[in-house]
Amino acid sequence: MFTIEQIKAAHNKVKSGADFPSYIKEIKSLGVTHYEAYVTDGHIDYHGANDYTAKVPAKYDPLVIAETSKSEAFKAELLAHQQGKTDFLSFIKMCATFGIEKWAISMNKMTCTYYDKAKNEILVEAILQ
């Protein structure tokens, strides 16, 4: 089964949102079935077969997530990030500002779903391969 070290090695190759599809492909090949990334402090729960979970601890001091999501502003900034115009930390801060609490990646569906604090789906995107 995959290790946190393998996940980190794959993640270190990501310089912008433009690198995200390659990252997903690589961790899927390691056996990751899905994961949740939490904007608040950067911790991530990676899941694999047979209820296997590998947890990446908090990466930064907690951010305050806006109570109300601003989905249209978020979508515009997300597009800029995916085009490589912002780095990961800028993306995280933008998510917090616009009320995004976490995103969940499904390797089976090849989707990335963004959620607000009320657990509402804000956006479901197909991950291009």
C-alpha cells in the first residue's frame, strides 16, 4: 500500500494547478482511491483499498474559513489557479476567503468536489487525464 512519503514525493512535483492532473494520475497508480484535503490547516486523509488510510498532518497554522461561500468568485479564481497563475498557498488562502472548507478527490469517478462549511457541494469538476 502507498505511504505518506510516496504521496509527498508526488505532491512536490506540483508547482501550480496546471500540474494537478499529473499528480492525480501518479497517486492513483500508487493505490489511492480517494482523499479529502482540508483548507483549514492543510491536513489530508488519503484512502486506499481495504479501509486503508494514510493521514498527512496539518501543514500550516489554521485559517479561518468564511461562513458563507462565494461560489462564482471561487470558480473564477480556481480557473486562474488551474491555468498556473497562482501557487498552492495562494490557492488555499483564496479557498478560505471564499468559504471553501475542503475538496474531495474520487479516483474512480475522476472528480474533484469542493465543499463549503455546511457540506454543500460548491463545484464538481471532472479531472482530465
